[in-house]
Amino acid sequence: MTWIIKSIHDLALKMLGDSMIGFLRALERTVTVTYRLVFDETKATFNGAPGPPRPNTDDTNGETAFAKEFSWAALGVHGTVLTDGEALDSPRIRAAAGPGNALAYHAAYEFGGDVTALPAGQVWLDMINQTPSEERHLAVHDHHLVGLSTADEAAWAAGSWSAIPNITLTGSPAQLTEQLTAIAEQGITEIVYQPTGPDIPHELEAFIRAARAVPARSQVGRPGAGRP
């Protein structure tokens, strides 16, 4: 890793001169942090399997570990705002949070994690393994982040929905505000929210109301916060 950074540094100096030192230092810092994010212990896990960020952990499961290294740090999230008494296995939650929940299964498989560590993970894996190996990569990511594949649906019926609070940003308005506040305190300045389901305007409006309730001292919830 060190020789990669030094090579970039030396080559750019020869080409562009000392005036690029400031740029190179910033580049070196970015490459170093990115390398640590990709290859070190900051990989997200869910009971040992790679997965998306977990909003209810102290450091969003490693996704925000180096956020404070930057003045602008965005975090992608999925999920939905619950109404009073709404069940996690309801049809609406299936449509609005199911695709984000399924992401954990897709990622665990793709990156060599233990899919069976996830709720109903064995059911999901059994369905995937029914697809011929040369086409299996397509089955893994079928309906990726827009709906549920055949394997995702089988896992949902077997209880994968129980992981939604851990895998997605889903909860009551007050819970989402609390989680967004915690994420902001970890250095995240921007939330990239991808809604799903049949009523996208509703999902966006409910989410932005929760985001706008984040205390003013936090950058999350302020349009354009942290942008250069």
C-alpha cells in the first residue's frame, strides 16, 4: 500500500511540480482511508456475514468509521418510516423495506460471507443454489434494490423480515430521527436515501420529516450540508 502511494506522489511531482504537493497530500489521505475501508476491519457484517449498514450500532457497523476524516461524507440507506402498530411483515413493509433488507443476503453471498447467519438465510441459499452455476450471479441480484427475487420472497416467507430493524433504517419517526442524529454525530454529513415500494412520494415525505427533526447541531438533515 505504501509503495502505491509513494509512486503516485513521485510521478505526479515529476509531471506537475511542487505546486501539486497539497493535492497529493489530500490524494494520499483519500487513498489510505479508502484502502482501509475496503480491505480492513471496517467491512460491514451481520452476525459474521457482510451486509449493509446497521443504523442501530455505535459506528453504523464500520461504515462511518472514517467519516470524520472528510468534510463531506455521504451514507446510503434503505428503509421506511413505520406507522403506529405496523407489523414488520406487512405487505407495505415488504415493498418499502424488503429490497433493502434483501441487500444483506445479496452482499453476503457476493463477498463470501455466511448467508446462513442471516434470518432464513439457509432458505435463501437453497433457492439460489437451484439456479445453474453459470447463471447464479444473475439470480443473486435479481430485482436488486427494487423488489424481491424468488429467493428473497422465499426467505421473507421464512422470516427474513425480522432482520429489518438491524439491516435497514426502519422505525417510527422518533426512532429514525434518533438514528439519524447518531449517524450525524459519527461524522456523516449527507444521507443518500433510496425509497422503494408503490408510493415513493410518501416514502420520501415521511423520511424527510424524520430527517428535519434532527437537532440543528447535526449536519444530517440540512440540505447540502458538508458539500464542498
